Amino acid sequence: MACVLTEDGTLHRLNMAMAEIEQSTRVTWPCSMDGEWTDPRPRLSLASDQILVTDPLAGRVPVVGAAALTMTSEIPVEGMPYNIVAVGSSGMAR
């Protein structure tokens, strides 16, 4: 599985083995990718079974379930979220 966010604000889940779009859903407002690389624009991060997308124009981070590609929640933030990163780890069992 791979995820792609297009300029029109649509999140696409791709089936890499079949080279096709499995499902799509709108998660943000349209945002041009023109301009400087430092301009705030939507970015995404995949964490386990959730996809988090920054929405700078709305000041929020939609959380999308990867299996059904539906929005499960949203995180309001102050200002314009610029970057996002997911960090995970696993512990050792004895």
C-alpha cells in the first residue's frame, strides 16, 4: 500500500502490486504545489493504521483510517501546520 495526496486535496490509496488506485477521499482544500518549497501546504504521514494529513488553510490535522479511507478524527492546531512526522518503536520482551 502507498498513499498519495494530490493538489485537489484528495488522498489516494494505491495498490502497488496492481498499479492502481484502490480508493480515494477528499481530506483538505485544494492547495497549489507551485511556489517555494517552504510554503505551507498539506503533507502526510502514515502511522500504523492511520494516515495523518496537515491542513494549513484550516489549521487542523485530519486523521484518516487507512483500511476504510475514512476520517476518524481531527486534531485542531493553532496556526498553519507545516510538517508532520510519525515516530514509533517497539519494546523488548524477556
